[in-house]
Amino acid sequence: ENAITIDSSGEGILTGEADLILLSSLNMSQGLLGSTGGTWEFSGDFNKTSGTLSITETDLTLTNNITLTSDVALSFVTLNLNNFKLTLGSSTSDLTVTNAITIDASTEGILTGGADLLLSALTLSAGDVTSTGGAISFQGGGQLSGTGKLDVSGSTWVLGGDFEKSSGTLTISQTNLELEEDITFSSDEAIR
């Protein structure tokens, strides 16, 4: 499959409420990409360096390990990792997901690098969520258990709800913790 390229101001894809299924990468340097609903299903990387992006009420589903790179923040209602990993490709590739996320397979994960990640809540029992910069925010709190790995080293970790670690691996090194309200933080081991 050939990559899709949007590189002229007269080019674009407007899906409305229909699904967009991409079997290869999408590269956008001009033009318009928009959705007002449905699901974006990506098998290849998404690279946006310019142009206009308008996404509302849209879900994102992975069918492969992919990298999202964008010059503007991205926002989806639901993220279905589908046993794959999502990598945010630059510090400007911030991602917001409205609905809670469950990561429960060892092959699943979100790697944010220096980008910001804003989740309503996270349940992590396998796989990993890793941030090496930027902010990682769980507005409704979260749970870490099983073999899940949460690494927020060098990042700002924002909690807006209770967080429970019953097992799994939590790595916090040079991490700034910010609380949006009074919360309960419980752990099966000392937090250092």
C-alpha cells in the first residue's frame, strides 16, 4: 500500500461521521483533514507538519504499532490499542482521550516521549505507559496492577482522582507530582 500524502492547500479528506481506514501511513503538510464522528483506523504512521486538522467525536483504533506525529494536539473520544503500541512522535504531538483506557495485554502501550497525554482514567494491568517528558494526566485517577509498567520519569504526573497500585511497576525519577484535588494514593510498596 502506498502512503497517502496531503501536500496542497486544495487537497483534503473530510470523513464526516464515516470511518476512515488507512492501510498505510498518512503524511500531511498542507490541506485539510477532518472528522465529526466515526472511527479512524490506522495501520501506518500519521505525520502532520502543517495544514488544518479538525477532529470531533472521533475514535482511534490501531491495527498495528504506529507513531502519531503532529504539530497540533490531537483529541479522540476513545482509544482502542487493540494489542498494539502507540508512540507520540514529538513534543508537540499531545494526545487527549475522553474515555477511560484499559491496557491489559503485554503488547499494548502508550509511549509519549516529550508529548503531553491527558486521559480521563487509566487501568493498567499489562503492557506499559511511558513518558520521558511533558505531562501525563489521569483526570479520574487510575489503577496499576498485574505486570503493568508505568514510567513517568522526567515528567509532570497530574492526578485528578484516586490512584491505586496493587502490583506492577511504577517508576518515578525526577517526576513532578501535581494533584488537581484531594486524592487517595495507595501502593503495595514504598514510593521513592
